Amino acid sequence: MTVPRTAAVKSRIAPRLLFVVSEDWAFLSHRLPMARAARAAGFEVHVATRVGEDGEAIRALGFTLHPIPFHRGGLSPVAAQATIRALRRVERQISPAMAHHSGLQACIFGGLAALGRGLPQVNALTGLGYAFTGDPRRAGTMRRLLSALLRFLLNRPDSRTLVQNPDDWTALERLGVRPERLVLIPGSGVDTDALRPLPEPDGPVTVGFAGRLLTDKGIRALVAAHRLLRQRGLDIRLLIAGEPDPANPASVSQAEAEAWGREDGITWLGHLDDIAPLWRRSHIAALPSHREGLPKSLLEAAAFGRPMVATDAPGCREVVLHERTGLLVPVEDPLRLAEAIARLAASPELRARYGAAARELVETRMSARAVGAATVQLYRSLL
């Protein structure tokens, strides 16, 4: 008897893929290309996350949503118990074929929840967090604890750890994670079909910044550099898109951000759901961060064809290739940052050349299509 093709297709059970992300907006911002690629490859995609304002958007995209009580601002043992119990409950209910944990908190809680289940896991460390980038005097104890926990969780045979740049690979090897457990895929993917090169705006040269308002993101250094440029009589404007993050010890205060917005030549835009207007108004993208996984703000700026200024720091230097797609400067060096911005501001030809090269870089290596295909290949290798 011949089974009709439609019935044969329906009879197959799609493998269930469970994304574990601490915030619903972070799934939409950073994991959506991978989730869409997985669904196109035949996976049934579920999302376990803290549900805020973006839960309905996730459901509208056709993914199954599971609310999880993640708590911002740390790895409290008390809060962790509730989170781990909720994740174990979801895993019992849906029996996923694989879990994709995104972010340090999700990797740790998700890894602990999966103990004893033999569940294949992809642990995506998009950055190592304040415990590894902050002041060692304040974060030293937490750093030692997390290092031991990561060695235990990430070295299991059913686990692969996804890193976004070679520096994070090296850092995890130094922590004791075995290299055969590591996989490098650059970034979470940029939709280069939707984000197209933009013409430069009219008016004074404008620098755009997009990100959380943290010292670690270099926002204070950028404001200091802008003040130096204005003191030199250069009419260069600064647009800041982003908000303080009170749960992060490195955050600026609301009052400080509001004060910047009142300074001559600075506009504080707050949070933007759509980042395109920022780059439409900007000639140059800046991210003087201390460390990144692979910064989405720079990837999007590059897709729009904007030249970039960033620090010679992990993650940033994967997108900003010095003298090719932009200029690199030392971390927390406002003077060198100001000089790099002034150099780009003075040369439309240099901005155009770097911007075109930046677009080519993300199109060929860091597009949603390329990252999605590489991630699906990783899933299949684990199954």
C-alpha cells in the first residue's frame, strides 16, 4: 500500500528544539535567525523565557512559549531553584530533542536543569558577563564560582559551547573547557535582505551609539570624547540609543543619562524598537566597549553601510577591521577615540570606503542566512 505523501509527512514527528533565554526581548533580538532556520529545517521550536512585553510577538511568529521565572541581576541561589524547577517541568512536558541555552544565566540554569536527562545542548555564551569583565576585587569570588561551574557543565559529552569570537574561545579554554566542546559561529546573524545600505544624511557629521548604557560598553568614554571634539570647535553630533540597566553594577544612572541629553550636541533617544532611524541619522557608528561576544549594534550598522569606530577589544575587532571597515582605539581612551572620530568626520571618501567594506563583511560572513545554516548543521551533528 502506498501512503500519500502528505500523510507520510504528517506522520513524522518533528524534533523539538527548546530555546532557553533569560528575557523574551533577547530571544527576538539575538536568537530569531537561528530559530527561523531551525524551523525551516524541520524542528518544532519552543521558547522558555521570562515573559515581559514581547511574549505575544514570540507567539505571533509561531513559536510555543513557556514562561520561566528568570530574575535579572545575578545568580541568586534562592531564585535559581525556582528557575531550574520551572525548566525541568517544561522539559518533562515537551521532551525536547535538544536545548539551546543563550546567555550565561541561561547556560548555567539550563545546564543544571538538564542534569541526568541526557539532553543534547548548545550553550551559547554571547559574552561572559560582569563577573568576568568587572572589577576583580568586587567580582572575584563570583568569577571563581562560575569558572568551576562552567567547567563542570560545558565539558559534558552531550554539550557544545557556541562562542562568537576567537577571544572567547581562548578564554573558555583557559577556564578549562575542552576545545572539542567548542564551536565558533560569528554572531547571531543580521538580516541583510531587510537591512540595506543607506545614503549619508545631510547636516553635521553625527556619531551613533546603540546599546545598554554601561561603563563596560564605553558610553562614558564616548561622551568624554565628544566633549573633547566640541572643545576643539568641531560641530560633531552624538546620538545615544539605549537605556540604563539598573540590574547591572556597571550601569550609568538615569540622572546621568538625562544630563547627557541636555549637553550641547548630544541627543539621548532612549530605547528604540527599530534601530534603522538611528543609523539613518548617523554618519559613523561607535561602540568603545570593553568586551563583546559579537556586537549586534555594529553588525546592524555595518549592514546599513556605516563606517565604525570601536575599541580593540574581543568581539569588536571581529567586525571593525582596522583601516578596512573602521578604526580601532584602546579601551577607555577618550583622546584616541576623539581622534578616530575626527579623522572619519573629515573624510567622506574614507567613510564611504569603510562603509562599503563593512557591508560586504556582514553580507558574506555574518548574515542571518549564513549563521542560521551553520547553527542547524551544529544541531544535526549533535542529534
